[in-house]
Amino acid sequence: MKILIPEVAYYKDHTSLFRGAAEKFVKAANDSVEMQGYFFVALAGGNTPRDFYRLLAKPEWRERMPWEKTHIFFGDERCVPPDHSDSNYRMAREALLDDLALPDEQIHRMAGEQEPHAAAVAYEREIRRVCVEAGMKRVGLDLALLGLGTDGHTASLFPGTAALQEKIKLAAANYVEKFNSYRLTMTLPMLNRAFDVIFLVAGESKADVVYEIFKAHNRRFQYPAELVQPKSGNVYWLLDDATASKLQGRSM
């Protein structure tokens, strides 16, 4: 595997972290639209992305985005209906999408209420359809926004789960034993087709796993997040002070 060296940026607090992420998000969107006429982005679930989406919804950032040319996808989803409190789609809708009033055809949610394997097949079909209709030469994302769990998972690619071995499918129903349930997730083949990947990570609870990932240029690939290695793209890790607290030589 070709090793992609990530770009790491450190921020003193959540406010500066989210503003830094917003700058990268907006730039990626406008660059994509300028080059090809559209912007395809996959959103993440979780508390940190939720607070970031709330910032993006504010006029200062919302008005800088080419939303009319943006297609929203989701990196993963719980197997629940779209109005369920655990739904990543519902979280993103309440934090951001309701303020944008995008047409339904620009928002591509995972159908968590359906049988998981059928929903994964349908989501891959949807990804391919939208890419073909946009005239893309290859199926892929302009930006994948990802989080990080304390166990090193990203999207719903958890340690030891079957989806980590997927080599072809773009979406999968991934059984996660510790939750005794399935999750829908984009696979590594899909995430690694992204032009840009942003890991947005905040909080002291993530400090240990971030240290393990970055210590001494660790390349054992023991955590799922380390396997996100875009073939022709860039990876950015955006960390707040608490998350980066165990890393040496960081400049805040």
C-alpha cells in the first residue's frame, strides 16, 4: 500500500477548529465547482460534525458555499428510520440541511429503515447513478468528511468488522458486534476514491487513539481510520488542543 502522509493542523479550541474546517470545506466546494461544475461531499455523523454543521448553517459560511451545485451523501448511517433520534441524516438535517432548503434530488441519504443489505446495494446504485448523470469520468467524492471513534473507527468501519475486507463494493451493511446491530457504511474502496478527506476530531477522549495513530509515524494500520488512503487525493487531520494533547512538537 502506498502511504499517504496526511497534513495535520492543530487548533486551540472548538471555535477555531470548526472555523478551520469551514475554510477547507468551502474552498474544496468552490474549487470543485470551478473545475467541474458540481461538488460531491459525504457527511459524517457524531457530535463534533453536528456542531460543525451548525457553524456552516450560519450566513457567514452558508453564503460562501455553492449549495445549488452541491450533492450531499452520507458516510454511514444507523439502521433506523430517518426521523429517529439516532439517525445521522436527521442530525445533519436539523443542524444544517433544513436551513439550506436544497432540492430532494441533491440529498442522498442511506435508507436506514430498509433491510440493511438491500439498503447498501441501493445506496451504491444511487452513488453510481448520480455520478453518471453528472458526467463524471469516475465514481467518487470531492470531499469525505470523517470523524474518529475512541477505538479508531471511522464512518461505520469498526475494528474487526467484515466491511474492512471489502475490495469492490462502495457501500456495505456492516455488522458491529458490540452494538449487536448492523450499520450502513461507505467502504474503503469508496472513501479512497475521494479527492480530499478531512478527519475532524475533537475532545480529550480521542487523545489516546490519535497518539497511537501518529506516534513515530506508526504505519501498522491497526485502526480503520488509518486505512483511509485516497489513491489520488489529500488527507487532512484537524485536531483541537485536547485531542492533540499527547502529541509532541505540535504548534498551536
